[in-house]
Amino acid sequence: MAPREPQKAKRSAPKKKAGPAQLAASVQRLEGKLKALQDERDKLKSDLKVALTRIGELEATQTDAVNRIDWVIDSLHNILEDKA
């Protein structure tokens, strides 16, 4: 097998300086992206708040259900003890 020759590094073309019009366009694009990200962040905060509220409601419902089941089990034990 023949030994590999090291590849030469390719130089990229020098970048041209951006003119005022290009800078303004870049700034507008970045401001648009920033606005979109801020809107998305605000929506996610709102969604999180709704989700946390719903989680609290579900936890309360679960606690009520568990308490009712415990009460029924205790009642059944009391009935069985009275009959024994």
C-alpha cells in the first residue's frame, strides 16, 4: 500500500467588508429572530403556567380519590369486625 501524501490546506477567500446596507439588513434579521424568540419564550412561559395549574388540579383529584378509597376500605373493615 502506498503511503498517503499529506493534503495541503486550502485557503478560503478573504471576506469582503460589509457595507452599511448589508449591516442594516443583518441587524433587521437579527432583530426579527430576537422578536420571534421572545414571543416563543413568552408562549412557553404561559404554557408552563397552564400546565402547572393542571398538574395541581390532577394531584388534588388524585389525593381525593385515594382518601375516598381509604375511607371505603376502613368502612369495610369496620363492617367485617362488627359481624365477627
